[in-house]
Amino acid sequence: MSPIAPKPGILDIAPYVGGKSHVDGVRDVVKLSSNENPAGPPESARAALAKVSHTLHRYPSTDHAELRAAIAEVHGLDADRIICGNGSDELIAMLCTAYSGPGTEVIHTEHGFAMYRISALTAGADPVEVPERDRRVDVDAILAAVTERTRLVFIANPANPTGTMLDVDEVTRLAEALPAHVLLVLDGAYAEYVEGYDAGAALVATRENVVMTRTFSKIYALGGLRVGWLYGPEHILDVLGRIRGPFNLGTLQLAAAEAAIRDQNFVERSRVENTRLRRWITDALTEIGIGCDSSEANFVLARFETANEADACELHLRQQGLLVRKVGGYKLPQALRITVGDEPSCRRVVHEVRRFKGLDS
């Protein structure tokens, strides 16, 4: 045995696996496995990339001041309370690095995003899983799990992979009931898909132990560039600023994200189209007896009778070049997460599910 060994917890991590993007022997694959915006990146972001391409020999800014100012302007926030990261994944990891470690606990929910547990283990903390109620975050279950060792509580709102959402009153109740030594992290990766929802910004503004994270990977369609941001109290920003790499975002990332966030017409069009098609696909699946919770994100969670039926349907879809996400790793083996694609993709996937169920020829 090698004398070189990682610290405790690292070997307990199952590596994160992204959604599949190809099928051997199948052309014209439709990818509905990673919750990507089918519209593709906004033209404004593409133009920004071209504009800055001649400056790639220069190092990017280390303070991200222009991007933070744009985010603050669009959302009505204080730019000094915003920090940017290489996707919200980096910010989640930074929070665990800064505020947890050996002897501490990090709470996540039963079907919560895999990176919460991974980041906790990486930091040397003990991840604590609490049950959900009918695939919804249960505030009382979280509060019952809090101990003196608890340092962080992660919830995504809307949640991934369920698409369900806590209302503002429940999020506020959770924040108010947590002890002062516990930091509540509101992951708002899908917040833009909910009209009028501030992802918890008002709550962050009034409390010292709440932060929110956001991403440009979903509605802004910049997943390939990896840009996220966090809004929080000044004391949290001071700590995270000390451990953030100085060049964690490159010139292309900064330019495209700034252009994208100023393009709120693109965001509105994407939200409206997603809402329309999400409603259609939910109704169509429900009509043929496949359970779907009311999703507030850009995907639906299709629930089959058994895990075997879900696996068989996923195989059938894959053979037709339609890639959806199996979510057994999220303790939902009987379900498939289906991204809301463009209209032809949505109609095609429903048609193939109907074929699988013996309802269409």
C-alpha cells in the first residue's frame, strides 16, 4: 500500500457524472439530460466574445468589477456584496472550505444537488442528509437535524432534480429558526425560471447568516463558460475573497456574462417559452399516467411505477437518440429527469414515451 493517502472523506466521494451527450451509432442526438437552454447563448454574449478575442494575451481582471456592477444593476443589489466564481460549483466548494471541516457537519436534503455532499467531504466535514417530504424540502426535518456541529445548510430553490420549490414564507421560517452559527445557502441556479422571484436576495440583505448563489449556466445558456456568482453579507465576502483564486474567471467568461445579464429580453423570452413547454410536457405525461410534480425549473421529473420501468424507458429513448437523465443517484430510481427542450424535442420525447407505453405506433 502506498504511504501517500488523501485526507479522510476523499475516497468516500463518488465522482460527479454529467448528463450524457452522445449515443454510439446514433446521429442527430437530442440532449435533454443537462438542463441546458435550447435557445443557445444570446447573440449579445457571442458578440462580446468576438469583441474581446484580440485581448486574450492580457490577464483578466482580478476583481470582476464590471461584471459585478452589471449584476448589481440588473438585480438592484450592492456590488460590494457580490463575488463571482467558476460556476456556482466553485462558490459552493469555497463555502465548505471556509466554513466547515473536520468535526463539523453540512446539511443537505435527500434529493439535493450532488455537489453539496461532494464539497462537504472535500473539506473534511461530515455531510448530513435529511429526508424530504414528497420530493420537497422539509424545513422541520432540516431544523431537527441541526446540532452544535452544523455549519452549513444547502437548499436549492427551485430544487434539482425535483423542480419543486419552497415558498418565501417557508424559506424565511428556516432562516429565522437557524442558530447564528449556521450559514444558510440558497442555491438559485433555476431562480430565473420563476417570474418575480428574487432567489432570496431580500432575505440575504437583512441577515448575517444567509447567502444565495446564482449561475449563468441555465437560463443564460453559458454552461460552457462556467460563471456563477454569490450575494451575501460583507463578512462572508471578506472571507471568500481571501481564498478565491485571483484569476478564477477568464476574459471570455467575464465579457460574455456581462453581456448576457444585461440582455434581459433574452431572459424573458427564454422564461416564457420554457413555462409554455414545461406546462405542455407535464400535462402530456400526466395524461398517460406518468406522475410529474409541479416543476418551477427548466425540466420535469417523470415518475414511473418502478425503477425497472424507468430504466427501460430511458433505454428506449436513448435508442431513439433522446438523452434524458436517470436520477437513481439522487435516490429517485423510478424517475427520469427530462429537460424542457425546444418544441420539436418536447413533442418527440412525449411521442416516444407514449410509444414505450404502447399508446402510439
